[in-house]
Amino acid sequence: QVQLQESGPELVKPSQTLSLTCTVSGASISNVNHYWSWVRQPAGKGLEWIGRIWASDSTNYNPSLNSRVTMSVDTSKNQFSLKLTSVTAADTAVYYCAREISDGNFNPPHSDFWGQGTLVTVSS
Amino acid sequence: DIQMTQSPSSLSASVGDRVTITCRASQGINNHLAWFQQKPGKAPKSLIYSASSLQSGVPSHFSGSGSGTDFTLTISSLQPEDFATYYCQQYNSYPLTFGGGTKVEIK
């Protein structure tokens, strides 16, 4: 069974950088058919796709966050990470990591497994 | 960005009822549409991908249909554990976008 677990600081000060890590078990982060994504959800609101990373260094980011987002992979630890710079209170949310999977038939990947989420609060 | 519009935003239903949730995309997305279930304080759970394919382990009383711009999630006989919020997501083009959610409540 694939499992994902987010970790990182729960409190970040405004203008600083939010850093989260997702540890994957039950699947190899190096698998070419697997994509690794981040989604966030402000309290009481809907879901926002932040972006994905695959093949260790290929990325797609949401243009609404593009200039502030960086994702990376650590294959030795089977982990991937999110960095979001210059945070404000609007970045306060539950952050989820998820696996997206391709069926290999030229269809875009879709998510199947999600982490439990971690609440990050931006406040001084 | 592709806008995903779900309706209704909430509904009340009884155990055993048939429930239908619709999702409309602002432009064609082929069948690249997923449905998720989210319970309070929990992560979304993947239910359906490719508009109509059930994820492994999802009960068969869930079904999805549609292609292009109009999609439907149907719960054929609502069970107590199905009371939750449901989201659609298009993954046809960047950025991936979600509908606003439909909250299914007990009548």
C-alpha cells in the first residue's frame, strides 16, 4: 500500500519560506510512471493544485504561484519537497502531498494516493 | 485556467437515496476528469479517474460519466459513510483545477 506523509514547520513567519517534505513508502519515487504533487486547502475552502515533479527534475507549477514555488526530489530518501517563498497569511492552509500516476497510454496522470495533510500557519 | 463548476453546492439526502452531482468544465477536457471524496479533517480520497473508472477499492455504488465539458458523479444508494464533500478535478491541462465542492448532508 502506498503511503505519503507530510512533514515540516507548522508555523512560518510572513515573508519567510515555507518548506515541506513528503516521505513516500510503498512506491519508488524514481518510477517513471509516477508523478509527485502538492495541493493545498485553506480552512473551509476548496482545493488548489500547487504543482508536480517527476523524473527527478521535471516540474509543472501553478502559474498563480509559479514565481514562488520550487519542488525537488531526494531519491536516496524516497522523499520530495516543496518550498514556497515570500509567504503571507493567504498561504495559510492544509498542505497535501499526493501521487499522480500515468496509465502509459498518453493520458495525463491522475492522482490516486494522498498524504494526511499538514496545517501550515503563516503568522508573526 | 479551466474553470470547473459543480452543482449543487450542497444537498440533503437520506440513506438509500440516489444522488447525482454534476461538474461542468469551461472548455473541453476529453475524459480527463477525477472525483474525490473528503470527510471533515481528512485528506481527499480518490474515487474516480478518466471520468468513469473506479479507483481500486471504491464501492460499486459510485459511478461516473461524461466527456468533453459535462460530467456526473452518481451514488446509486447513499450509505451512511458517503456523507462527505465531493470535488471534481480536471487534469487535462495546466494548471489542474478543482470544482468548488458539493457537500452531501444527512436529511
